[in-house]
Amino acid sequence: MRIFKNFLLWGLSFALSFSSFAGSGDLAPTSQKHPEIEIRSWLKTEGQSDHDNSQTLDVAQKQQVIMVIEVATPRWFTGGTQIELPEVSNAIIMQRNQFATNLTERRNGQTWAKQRWELTIYPINSGQVSIPPTKVDVAFSSSEGGSRYATLYAAPQLFAVHLPSPRLTQTSNWFSASNATIEQDWQITYQDSETKRFKVGDSVTRTLTLKAENSLSVLLPSVLPTHSTKAFQRYITTNQLDDAQMRGRYYSTRTEQQTYLLQQGGKIVLPEYRVQWWNTQTGELESMVIAGLSLEVSHTFTSFLSAYWQIIAMTGLILGALILLILTSYRYYQTHPLPTWVEFALAITRKQSQQIRKILYVRARLNHDSDTLKQVSTEQTWQTESEAIQTKDIAAVVAKSAWLKTQETKAKKSRFTRVIPKALPSLEKRY
């Protein structure tokens, strides 16, 4: 019974102390003051120690904003401080640092103990971001003895967000950070480890590690695409996201890994990529280039057939058609005379002057109605040339010139075509 009475008295005392604190009077816009506990809050960006609350903070999309919550008491803290994260639209708010910075301050000869907490905010869209009052539960030593527990509310905050560059869009892949680096690693698996030459079936693993300071891993863009090509098949490993803080600075890492299975011989290029990011320290848009890799891949027999089967099939059809044409022509000309131009070419090759003259006489008769070669043309050069053809061995150059000279004239061809039907079409085809 005595234990129950003591517990009841303790609970009643706690309720009275809490109610007396809660009714401690009106509070300032950016702080709550009480003789034994007070709370203050403000916004800042990286590199700032404080911010003038009389001016609205203006930041870039995805830029880290820090909300500082400072709790102070002239006594000391007796328990852990709990902060309830408020709900904020168009922004991500987190308490990445789970530990407070402990400070002391002298006021009117009295030492005050302070706890300074940080909430990190990452705005997503342009416009205004409004942070409602943030609930903070604290425990501190009372001047009356024992611990007191209180619920405080950090003042609401407001800041503006804009798209930092006209070259950026809401949907493009970019991020904001005060510093960023990217690392790339290649791991190659050869089927033939002795020669270390690429063959179809080998694999190449590509690992990218994107590191950013004062950013958030979920805001870092994915760099490598996921689609495959005819040259290689992609196998994707789940991205690894990591966020950490060290000595008041915030670091984020995104690691991507893909394995390329080479499926085609020849030259394969694993492309380069670019990552755009907004440097919040310099206020400039920067770009990081991720180098690609060029490979010379040897074919296997199966991959060669797979890659060039259309060309092989077309070449086979053309060769087959050509062989069939040659065989058909050969059989035909076994029982039929050869075309005149073929006989003439063979006569030139064999230096058969008599055969050359015979063919030229026939062409002169058919094409020019001439009984002699001299009658084909009255030109002096042709007169000399035709006489040499009749009396001397005929050179190849002279024979070709005479062939052209004895060809059918346009006037004769037009006259015979329009007026007189072809009497001997088979003879015309030959000569």
C-alpha cells in the first residue's frame, strides 16, 4: 500500500510540474523561453553557422538545408532528447545525425548547458517549403530537485526553392551537392585466361561509385541504362545506397554494378556517360564524364554463323545462281553459235586476223550496206586504216576501232525500224 501511495504522489507531482511548465506564458516567434528551459531554431546551408531569419532562405532544388534546433537550460539535461520529424510536402526531411552537439554558454554569470540538433531537408520541387512546428521532448534537472520532462515546439520555418540553371529540367538526371566524385572499376572474366583475348561469351563487370557531399543517396541519379543490345547482354546488380555523417558533414554514396556478357564478335564499344550536378559551393552547373571501353572480340563458329547468316545465305544464293547461269549458257552454246562480240573478242585474243576481217565485212554489209570496208566512211583516217586491215596483221587496237566504226548508224537503225520490218532478226542479234 505504501508503494502505491508513493507512486501516486510521484505521478501527481510530475503532472503538476508539466502543467506549470506548459503554462509558462507567450513564446517568441523563433524560441520558447522559460526560466529553466528554452528552445530556438533556424535554417542554414552548408558552410553557414547561422541564418538571418528576417530574410527568406533561397536554395536550389535538391540542395541540402539544415534546420538547427537548440535546447538550453541553466541546469543540466537528465535524459535523451526526442525529436518528432514534421511532415513536409515537396521535400525529404531526416535526422541523419543521431547525436547532439553539446555546448555551454555564460549568461549573467550563470552557465547554461546547450544541445544543438540538426535536421536535414532536401527540397524536391521549386516553390515554397513550409516546415510546421517541430515537437521536441526534453528531460532536464529542476532547481526544485529531480528531473522534469517537457514538450517543446520549435518555431515553424519557411524557405524558397528554385531550379538553379536553365539547362536543367525537373525530369532530367542531376543532383545538388557541395562536392562530388565518381569512380569506375572494370573486372574482366576471360574464357582463355592465357591469351587474355576477348571472345564471345566473355563477361565484363562495370562498377560505378558516385560520391556526394551534403546530398542524399536517393537523390543521386542512376547513371547506367538497363537495356541490352545485340552486342552484349546486361545483368544488373541491385544498387547500393549509403548515407553517413562525420563531424557535422554529410556524405552519400550510390554504387551501381552491371555485367556485360559479350554476344557478338568484332569491335564492341561500352559507351561513356555524363552526369550533371549543381555545385552549391560555386553556384555552377558541372559535368562528370565516365569513360567507356572499346573491345575487340573474336568470334566463335556459332557466333560467326549467328552474326553473318544473312550475308552467308545471300552470297550462297548469288553463287548458286551464277553457277546455274554459267552451266545453262555452256549447254546452250554447245548447239548454237556464239554471239558476234564473243567471237570477235576471241579472234583478237588469238590474233586471228582472217576471222577479224570476216566479222568486220559482215558488219559493214549489215550495218552500212557496204561491200568493202572503205565504203563505211569517207574519212581519210578510216581509208588508211581499212586498207591496212585488208593487207596486214590486225592489231588489237585497230580491231577495236574498226568494230566501233562498223556499228549500226542511228539513221539506218531508225529508217529500218520505222519502215522495213526486220527480215532476219536472228542474224541481227549475231552481228
